[in-house]
Amino acid sequence: MRVLIKLPDQGRNAAPGIVVKAPPCLDAGGGLADHPAVAVYTDITDEALERFLARYELGRPRAFKGIAEGVENSNFLLETDSGRYILTVYERRVRREQLPFFLDLMKWLTARGFPGATPIADRDGSLLNSLEGKPAAIVAFLPGLSVRRPSVRHCGEAGEGLAWLHRAAEGFGGRRPNDLGQGAWADLYAPQAAAAEALEPGLSALIADDLADLARLWPLGLPEGIVHADFFPDNVFFIDDRFAGAIDFYFAAWDALAYDLAVALNAWCFTKAGIFEPAKAAAMIAGYERRRPLAAAERAALPILARGAAMRFFLTRLIDWGATPPGSLVQPKDPREYARKLDAHRRGLDVSGLAA
């Protein structure tokens, strides 16, 4: 006897405020936008799910559905007798030994009032278990809507939310180096040079020059702390256009706090064609400074930090472009979007507002 009721697809008629990692997305006009196909790598049987849930005090499963988007993990919306949750099976890039850091950080943040997804402990107090031979965890459901085309107001709210995260993380005892930070980029790129050239003739030499510039110009001595490192619009939720929380902390690490802001400026303040939108950047920086004022050195470093952040996401997208698992419904993100942003930074773009 099958015990699960599969949830209906969450498309344009999804209930407001009911969203998950790849939720229904709002465009800038407030309408619901279409989302891509479900990206699930691990197929979980009803029996395996029941065995897994027997470790928790969450009651019996009532509904279970794979969630759209995401290229790293398999995510599922889970409803049990006690409420709604997200179940994540960790598939790629995240190493099992690093997962306690991420889960402990999420628990720390929510305990200090930051709106995030609280990890759920099992009967033995563990936040991490195994499902179908892979590491897996359950977190509380976080309501809100992500935005596909953020407005200036959204950017300001997101900037303040990022600073809130940085403040809430202060005092967290865990430490994890940013293994996708500046020191890793040259080695990441070395086996991908031919792929870059195939993507666009002449791009390989440009990337090599960028890497040399970044190694020479990378700022040191900036204020450091826990960074989200993936603060993209699909990882940030809003309710009534106000910041409502952030998810997906599986790239979080110890790094320069201004680098995290630079990642967000690239993600929120450019068009897909690589055109910079200065009003959005100004709103994001102003929102950030409502909770954490930037030091003069941090603001001055934003242009080179943003160039480096564009490099990081170009490289990982380039790697993923040819490495999506066969048979997966996921569509890898096009690295050319970040090649265009890199070109804008290469030409001397100042995202800090200092030149205005």
C-alpha cells in the first residue's frame, strides 16, 4: 500500500507564501513567473522515506514532491502530520564532512533571529542522516517568494538582509575556508581552458589575463566573517516585497564580508545581457549599510571583489556546463552570462558608487 500523496505541480496557481528552494518566482510586476523543470537526481521510494522519517518525531508522511531547479542537490517538499519541511539529499560538490558546519550555521542563525530554514534534529539529536546511501537532512519550511527580476526596492531589501546575516553570524564558532575563493580559481580553470575557448573564440586568453590581474590586485586585510557566498535572487525570499529570509547555505565559508556583497551585486544588479544597473547597486549598498556600514577600504575594494566574484561563478558554471548527470531534468546555467559580467568588470566598471 502506497502512503504518499504526491503534491500537485507548483506553477502559476501555487498558493502565495508557499515556496521552497525553487519556488514560484515573482517578476518585478508582481506576477508569478514560470520555473524550469524539476531537478531531482535521487529517486526516493515511499518505503525508504518512511524508514528515514522513523528516525524523527515528525509523524507520518502525507505528501512528498521533488522541487524545481538547483544543480547541486535533490530537494523535496515534505508534508507530515506535524507540518511542512524541506528534505535535501546532498549530491554534488558538498562533501559530507563539511555538512555539520553548514547545518550548525543554519541553526545558529535562526536561533539568533535571522529568518532562515531551521535544521531538524532526529530522535538522537543528529542534524545529518543518510537516505538511499547519501547524506540527507530535513529543515523547516520557510515561507516567501523569490524574485526573478528584482526591482530597486528588492535590491535594497536584499542588501539589508545580507548585512543582517553577517551580523547574526558573529560569534559562530565554526570555521571553513572558502574553497571556491580567489586562491582556487587558477586550478579550477586549468582543465577548463579548452571549454572556455569552445564557448567563445578568444575567451581563454581573456580569462587567463583576468586570473593574473585578480591574483595581483586581490585585496587583503578586509573585515572577515561568515559569508553566504551564493546570495542569489533564487536563494532569497520576500513577503510583500520585504526581505523574508535566505536559504541554501551550502557554500557558506569564512571570507571577506565585502566579497559576499560583491557576489550579490553581480547577481542582482545586472541584466542577463551583462548591462549594469547602478540604481539597483546603490540601493543594495545602502540597504546593506543600514545594518552594517562598510569601511572605506571595503567600499573601495568592491570593483575588484565583484570582478573576482564574476570569475568564481563563470568558472563553476563552465564546469557544470559539461558535467550535468545523464538523464537529469536539470538545465545547467549558461556560463556566458558571467562571461559578459566579467567583460564589464574588465573594462573598469565601478560597482561601488564612488565614481558617481
